[in-house]
Amino acid sequence: MRVEFLSADLSAALHAQIGQVRHWAFDLDDTLYEPKSGVFRDVRNRIAQYVENRLELNPAEAKTLRDQYHKKYGATLGGLIAHHGIVAEEYLGMVHAVSLETLTPCAERRKLLAALPGKRHIFTNSSVAHAERVLRQLNLLDLVDCIFDVAATNWRPKPQQVAYDGFLKRIAATPDEVILFEDSAVNLVPAKALGMVTVLIEGAGSPNLERNRAYENAADHKSEDLNHSLQMLLNLVVGNES
Ligand SMILES: [Mg+2]
């Protein structure tokens, strides 16, 4: 698997900062599990269906609106709440009612996550209910200290700055103590600006590859494989301590 540093400078910065990291924060969907599982593709399809049905739009109109809301609010839900009076809980319950049978626990991933020095958090634009269900299916729920979801951002999700401020407050951390793993590079931009260490995970089948290119300079490093990235970082931490 390929692990790529985007520049020698960024690599040096990562080496310098990794020893201070005490909080390991992970996006959930398509980051902590692989896009090829199809789970988040199914969520996206259900979002499309929900917008078409609820707002009585044809598929093309619904897609235009979703793209607008995604760009402006970070998630379709933000626009649905602001402009259509949609009740968040109803929406989240509908779009997350997907099968998780393609998600299988990975013993190596569990071992690597358990070995991280510090706390592990989920920072997601989905819901606590969805995150818990996914983590239980992956056999990772007991390893997670905090799940910070879209409700906790008061429906102003990543990449809105306020989401990152709220997350840092919740976990009682300063940015330089945090490393954030994301499959969506745009969500790393505010994290990098704050001073977090940033990792872009682009698993096989990621739908974000093209869009990520515009924002990938916000990543300290990127990898196609989360386990490989965790192993590399663990080696750095151990190296820093010796
Ligand atoms: Mg994601």
C-alpha cells in the first residue's frame, strides 16, 4: 500500500508534532471503514431519495439542491433544516437505515487503534446512533472515548469552523494535541489551519478522489490504507520516545 508524504516540509512537521498528539480523532464514514463496503454509498442514495420524496423534486433538481447545500453547509441536512424546516432526527433515522452486513471487524485495525497513546474519538457529520451502530459492527465501540456528531455541532458540521471549535472544547484539547483522519480533504482545511496534524485516507473506491485534489495540501500525509497509516504513525511515536 502507498503512503505518501505530500512534501518534505510536511513530513518534517509531522515528525516534529506527532510526539505531542494525545487525541486521535477519526471521521467515521469511508474513513474508519472502506468505501468499497458500499455502506456510505447506500447512505448517499438514501439522502438523494429522501430529498426527492420530501421536497417533490426530480432526481436532477434534487442533486443540484444537495450539491448547493453540501457546499454551503457541509452536509445536505444543514440546508434542509435552514430552508425547509426538516426535523433532523427524522432525516437521520431515514438516511442511516442501511444494511451493515458488508462491514466486518478487522483484528489488525483493532490492535493498531488500541495501541495508540492517548484517547480515540469519532468526529462525524453523521449521528451518534449511526456511529455506535457502525462501531459495534466493526467491534471498535469500546475503544472510543467520545463521539462528536452533527447534533453536537448544533447542525453546523465540518468543514464549518464552529464544528472544530466545539469538538476541541468537548474533548478538552488544544489543536496541537490532535490528529484528524479524514476521507474528505476539505474537512482537513480548518483542522490544518488550527494546527492539528492531518491525515487523508483514500481507500479503494473513494468517491472523493477528484474533489480531494483541490484541498490535499491541507493533509500532512495521505494513504490508501488506514492500517498502514496507523502503523507508520505508531512507528514514529515509538521512534520519538526512544
Ligand atoms: Mg467520511
